[in-house]
Amino acid sequence: MQGKILFLGLASSALAAMAPAAGAAPAAAKPVSTSATAAAASAYNQPPKEILDVMRAPSPPSPSLSPTRDKLMLVTMEEYPSIAKVATPFLRLAGVRIEPGNHSQHDTPGGYGIPPCVSAIDMVQVADGKQTAVKLPPSACPRRPVWSADGQRFAFENITAEAVELWIGDAKTGTVRRLPGVRLNQMFGDQVHWMPDQKTLLVKQVVARTGPPVAPPGSAGPGIQESIGATGQSSTYENRDTLRNRDDEALFNYYGSSQLALVDAASGKITPVGKPGLYEELDVAPDGRHAVVTEIRPPYSYVTTFDRFPKQVDIWDLSKGTGGANPVVRQIAALPLADRVPNRGVPVGPRDFTWRPTEAATLVWAEALDGGDPNVQAAERDKLMMLKAPFTAAPLELTRTQQRYAGLIWSEQPGVALLSDYDVNRKWRRTWQINIDDANNSRRLLWDMSSDEKYANPGTPVRRQLANGFQVIRQEGDIIYLSGIGSSPDGDRPFLDKFDLTTQQAERLFRSSKTSYEQFLGFAGKDTGRLLTWHQSAADTPNAFVRSVGAKVTAMTGEPSYASSSVALTHLVDPVPQVREIKKRLVKYKRADGIDLSFTLYTPPGYKEGTRLPTILNAYPADYADATRAGQTTGSQATFTRLRQYRLLLLSGYAIIDSAAFPIVGDPRKAYDTYTEQLVANAKAAVDEAVRLGVTDPDRVGVTGHSHGALMTANLLAHSTLFRAGAATSGSYNKSLTPFGFQNERRSVWEAPDVYTKASTFFYADKLKTPLLLVHGGDDANPGTTPLQSTKLYEAIRGNGGVTRLVMLPYEPHWYAARESNEQLVYEMLRWFDKYVKDAPAPVSASKQTASR
């Protein structure tokens, strides 16, 4: 296929209609007919049956413990929607992809994938394991349910062709019902909130009115932008569906406008609050009466997405807003257009609003003291402000942080909270225990460590939900509980600790064994004597267990364990038992400069030790400020093996070097000065170790990666002779197209032109002679990975006589959603690696290649 561009799917006329221009008059989204679906599917290729059977098997459910900890909800997500669903027409409006027929978001923020539908919900009683299937509506597309704080109900959104509906479920019986008359607007998200009484929901409704504005041809006029000399690093937003003209603005206003309303969960009564507006964020106070409401205001920008548009932040009294009355009781901020926020900085003005959970209506927020710029020298970067009801006094300054404010986690004890700040230039995080009500502003430092630190990471405070719906740190006197993934030299081993805030000493209550991966879900009941966990291993299907906490004992091996009894709560079965024949192991080794590295090595069913196999390496580079932390092991070989995308090649006889550690180590402000050298060093160490183990055939190794991993893949082919072929998906290969930074490179292309050139495979296309498969989603909205990136690299390689193939998957965002697209992807990878890796002839100059290793 050298010299040919392959664009899978429908004809060009159909492709032009797949995502209407924002200025065009949209048609209502309609279900695609069965014949049309079949026609679309017939344009795609499929991998062999043994792979298809695994791809089409249902995925295991994920658990959600009720706030009252007496019920466990098992939520099964649809693995792959149909291409017909993914191809539903949408509008591109300032960073939002909205389906005009029902006001639903077509894509997740940033363009990372189609939101999946829930295919099944099961309710499990923690006391006895009794399981009840929730009766979902026929042909439904529910979103993930949200518990009420009393654990009696759950709410979910159901997507139809005409509307986003609101449904309520009974947690005891599993029955669900639609609340008639509610049409939700997903334009800006944040559209459903349980009120503190747990009987009412605050929602964003579609405004009832005539159809959208229809602009006559040519009426938009010119799109005009102007800069009058101030600096601003916002170019990476220009690829994210920004507004282009006045017609776009009219559509943005139309689809963005919502009517806030209170909906009674029992009767379905709808009470409008305030007037329609472009409401972005809603945050209700514990008193159930007040709310912080963020509204988008003009003038809009054609450079940035809606999250940088001017905002009005007000406190509303919801009880005064019925009947169209003005509910605003206090303006908090009128935020200007934030189109010139410094790289790694924050906007000026109030941000990060939070209500105190244990008070009726006390609002806390942060404000920058350094102009939001991390490059400015400043003794203190942020301050925290507080304002109490009735909101007539001036805000009170609570405290200041030396580095950027990174969050406030409230405890259930009034005034007690954990405050964190973050140094972006050092990648360093600190956390203090503070008492907000202490006039002396006292605080005690709890944790002070690199954000890259994994082994010593203390975990996250365990929370509980108050009756008003607010999450707080569970605290018993001076005791809190910490739960974490437990990274260790043996891999991740999740844990639960009891932590004394006074002595700052931790006592371990539970830790997953080395042969399984068992996560703490929550306490099973009102006390802390029983734990609910989610247990799995490479051979065991994920299931819920109830554990009784016991005393710590030491086994003969010296490994601490925790005497406890466990009982299986659920009994889910393996949907693909043939996958259990695949073996995996954690492999640790060193880079040439001594940095510790690791990967998970998968071998195919029936593998015999000592047999050398064609092998695929997959990785995603990560940035580290400290070499000692770059080598810390993450991941676990004890998780339940699931196969997606490149891992499915295991069923065709390949070995997989998976999640290989690819650290890029150095000062965060200039780590990419040695980017390609470190890529090659990482790859060489991984391949050499797999060869040393006797698993990998050194002459039959391929490489693959997604997004930043795709750039890695292309660069490894251009700058090393380790691989016979590569497959790069949704990558960014010319960094001059994102001139104000990429990944964690903060300098602009004008400040570090050599770094941008060296990191860009596009500029080495003449040297790239190793076969490279390029795959990209045709509707990728990720700002750095527009489809143009793959198109231009393909053209550059083709023009220089290289071996390459470009597959554009129509309708797909950054992560591919449709079943047909994913089947095509696996077909392409298998075909490519079979031809250029597994069945490839011996290298022309094998001795030279061996010497380079």
C-alpha cells in the first residue's frame, strides 16, 4: 500500500456531512437505519475470529458503594458503540461537541472519546450478597448513575435521539422511572445535582423555544481577531473547535443556554429558578438554599475555548429565584477573558470555589498573588478567602500558600482540613493539617515530597458522605484513614492505613498480597471493623469481598500479613476463559545510566520457555524531575488480564513488552533537551532485557504507542535500529504546530527551536526507512494531535521513499470508540506486524544491527 492513503468508511460526500460546520443549520440527530449501519460496517475489515470473540465479550463491571455502605452497585459499560452511533452529527462550539438533536455532548472534554453507555446495573446487598438487576429502559443509553446521600435512590441520564432524559432508580427494588418533562442540557456539563435534602435535584434544562438560528448563506461576515502587543500563549487552543464568526456565536448562545430548575424526585414536579443563561458550573451550599453559579458572558474569543471566556460568578438564593425573579444575592467576581494565561499558570481572580460542608453556607476560594505566573518570583503565590452567609460583609482572608494552591479537603470535624500546595517548577507537593477557625492560622506539615514519589506516597484520605451530600474526611478523634495504590518494587499493592494526625504515625490495616490485586472500596457498614474490597488476579475475575480487620502477623517469609477472614460477596464469572492461558510477569532491569526500569512481559497461550517470539513493545514516556523516582515500579502483574488493541496480538503468537518505563529525566524546565537520547536508551534497555530472558527474537521486534507514545514510536524508528516496524496511533509529529509548549516542555519554539526540531519526527522523515503504520481518528479534537499531524508525516515519509500506511478512522476522536474502528485497528496492526516483523526476512546487515545494540 506504499504511496496510497487509505480513508476507511463512507464516501467523501458522507464524510462532509458527518460533523456539520458550526455555522450551518443543524438537522435533528436521527437514528441510522439498519441498512445504513450494515453498509457502513461492510466498509471495515476485521481481525481473525479468535480475536473477534475476545473483543466482543462483555467487560467486567465496576463497583460503586452506596454512601450508606449497605449496597454495592455493579455498573457494566458498553465496550464499543456502533459506528452509526459514533457518526451522529454534531456541532463544534468553542471546545464543545454537541449533538443538536438532543443537546448531548458528543465527545468528552478535550476530544478524548465518545462517552460510553451503561449496558447493565446490578444492585448487591452488602449484608447477604442478594443481587437485583436494575430494569433499564429498552434501547437505553444511560450514563453512570449517581447515588443520593441516603442510599435510597440513584439518578442517571438517558440519551435518546430526541433528548437527554432524567431517570430515578430505587436502590432497594431496582425499578427505574423517567421524570417526564425534564430535558437536560449537557453543553457545559454539571447538569444534575442532588440537593442536600436528597429529595430534589437541581438540573440544567434545555430552554423551550423555537428552532436554532438559521443564517442565510454568506451572512457570517469575516472572522476577525486582533492582538495589540500583549503576550499570550494560547495557540494550542486553535485546533479545538473554537468559534469562527458571528453565526457560530449565535449557535453557541442557543445551545449553551439552560434554564435552571428544581425537580422533585418523587412527584417529578419542575420548578424553574432564575432566567435562562449560559450556566457553566453549579455548586449548592449545605443549607440547600444558596448556590455558587458561574455564567459565561460575552465577548467571546475565536482563539480559546469556552472555559477561558469571561465569567460572572454569583451567589444565588434559590428560594428567591422561582417565577423568574432575580436570585442573585452577591456577586463574587466578574472574570475577564483568560486568553493569555501563562504556561502552567492560572487565571487571575477568584477560582476553585468550595463550600464548608459542616456549615450552612460558608464559601471558600483561592486567588493568585503572583499574576498566576509560575515564572514570577514570589514569596507567596495564592491566598484563600472566605465569605459567610448572609454574604453582606467583606471576604475574610484565611491563609496564604507559598506555592500554587492545590486543594482543601474538609474533615467531618468543623474547621479541620488538609491544605495542599504544589510547586510546578520542582514537581513538589506539600500537605498541612490546618484549622480554619484558628485565629493564629496554625498548621502542621504532614507530607512534603515529590509528586513523582510513588513508594512513599501516603495515599488519599478515606471520606464519607454527610447527610447533606458533602464528602468529608472520615475522622475519629485524631484518627483518619488513608487508602492508596501502594506502589512498591514488587508492583502496586493497594493498602488501607489508620493515620494518627497527632503523632503522624500510620498503622497498616490491610495490604493486597503479592499474588493478587485487591483494592479497598469502603467500610462494610457503620463501623471500621469490616472492609469491602475489589479482588482480582491474573486468573481470577474481579469480585467483591467482605473482610474482617485482624491483627498484623509476620509470615515465615518475613512478609507482614493481616489476620482476617474474607467472604466473597459477588460471584462474577470469566467471560473469556481462553485469555487466562496468557502469562505475564513483572520484569525489572536498568538503563545504561543506572536508572531502574520495569515492564510487564506477556507471553501468548501455549508459550514454551526459551522459545524466541516476535515481540511488540508499548510505552508512554513520562517526565521526572528526579532520577531516583523515575525508576520506581508501577502497575501490577496480578491484575485480571484484559486484551484491547495491541494486546490482542498475543492471540496471534506475539509476546508483548507492555507499559515499559520510559522516563524523560531532568529539570522540568528543560528535560526535553535530551528527549530522543533518553527514548533510545529506554528502548534499548527494554529490548535487551526481553532478549536476555530468552523470550524476544532480537530480529523481530516492533513498537507501538498512542498520542505522546505515537511520537515516541516514530522517533524510535527514526533514531535507532532496534525495531523492524512501528504502529503509531493519534500522534503529534511536528511540534512547531504547537509552538507554545508540548507535553511538559514549557519553552516556546522561539526559545528552544532545536528542541522542537529534534523532538519532531517530521523533520527526520528522510531518514525514516523502517515501516511505519499511522492511524488517526478523523475527528480528533485533542489540541496537539489534529489529524493533520498524521497526514503530513505520511506525505513526508512517502515523498522521501519510506514505507508507510495511513489509516484515517472517520468520526473517531482521540481515543477510538466504535466497534468497527477498533476491529479495523487490530486488523491493521496484525497485518502490519505480520508482514514487517513476524514474517520479515532477516535484516540485510544483521551484524551491524547487533553491534548497535
